[in-house]
Amino acid sequence: MELPFTGFELSFLLIAFIVFSLLSLASIYYEADASRAEQKRYIAKKGHTLWSRVKCTLT
């Protein structure tokens, strides 16, 4: 039974998968850090968060 891909094609597919996986993980963690920094700036400017407002109105 023949393999559907040659060794060169398999290595290219593997490298492409690794690169796209790393890029997607980097984008997830980069966005998380950026939003956290933005939230800290907002708290420093306003002195509160939206969630603290919601908790106050619910009680």
C-alpha cells in the first residue's frame, strides 16, 4: 500500500501546522495581555470596573 504523501510533503504539512499553531496561540495570549493592560488603565482612570457597578446594582 502506497503512502498518500511523500516525505517532503509530510514535512511541509508538519511545519505549516506547527507555524499556524504557534501563531494562533500567540494571538490568543497577546490579546489577553493587551486587554488586561487596557483594563488596568481604565481602572486607574475611572477608579472602578463595570463588574463592580453591576454588583452594586444587584445588591
